[in-house]
Amino acid sequence: MIQLSQLHFSYPQSNFKLDIEDLSFEAKSKSAIIGPSGSGKTTLLNLLAGIILPNNGAVKVNDQLLHQLSERERRNYRIQNIGFVFQDFRLLPYLSVLDNILLTFRINNLLQIKKDSKTKAMELANELNIGHLIHKYPSKLSHGEKQRVAIARALINSPKLILADEPTGNLDPENKAHIKSILFETVNKFDATVITVTHDHEMLHGYDRIIDFNELRKGGKP
């Protein structure tokens, strides 16, 4: 269960502000968030991941209040529990596709690369139709290929919470449907929760819940 209550967030030297009185996500659910650009959808994902903290209010994940954790504890929490698909991919240019997928294991000593880690990375790459690209570097990939590498990296640790920021934004219709299918399969296989930000209304079918972020910010009920 994820619970946001009396939340207020604003960026310094900016007119942007985000106020959410009450919002919750059930465990093992599939939620899609829609709304105009600049409304705060990506900011919400960053708050849920503990990347940023609210100015006031609380974000509680599985009875843990994120603002009570230190920066290091929040980072460890993300690595162990969250798969984040960033809109800008955040691939490291000096690492191959395979090493980018396995990056989670290399940036923190909480996780160790096991014998089956590379096997799982290859399986994910093949499922996402990028198995033939594992030795290439990001500069040689298309936007859609980078997107799929970012998705594989987010899923490599079988996370309990998947935060996906426009995960199908650079893909053709066939791959969009395939990616959504993989996300949903992950939810079912690992009892995970997925929260997806999207502008693509054609991809909303199958989600348990659609949240109109514009209405939410106006005080409406999600």
C-alpha cells in the first residue's frame, strides 16, 4: 500500500507547486496517470521513489514514511524495491547494453551479481527484442532501443514497485503493446505494483485505475 497525505511540494525559484490531500495505491495494482505536460506527474513519481521529499505532508510506502529515512536509506530502499523507467532513459554512455541493464547490481553493495543475473538480463533483453544489441553502446541505439534497455534495467531486480515515466513514448504500436504486456506480466509474476505516467490514451486498456492528474490537482477524487 502506498499512501500520500496532506502533501505539498514546490521547486525553489519556481511557480510550480503540487498539492495532494489524499492519494493511495493498492498493492499489486496497475495504475495509469494521465494529464497535461507540466502538471507534476513526473514529480509525483520522484516523490514516490524518495528521490525528492515533500515540503510538507507524507509519503508512506508499506508503513515506511520516506521522509524519516536518510538519503542513503532512501537510495538503498530504491535499489532493493523499485524499478524506475526514466523518461530520459539515463543510460551510461560508456557501458554496453548488457552492463546498463545490470547497472543496479554495480552501484550498491546491497545487491550482488549472481550466476543467474546475466542470464536473467539476457532473457529480458530477448523478451524486449534487444538481445542482439547487448554489446552495443547507447550512442549506437535508436530512441526506441534505449527505451527498451531502460525498461530491462528497471525489471532486472524483480521490483515490488515499478514506476514508469512514459515507458512506451518512443515505441511503435507493436512494441508498445509488447512492453505493456511485459509490465503486466511482471505485476502478476512478482506481486508487484505498477504506476505508469503516459500521454498515450491508446495504452490505458487493462489498467485497474486511471488517474486524471489535472482533476486531482483541482481537488477532485482520483
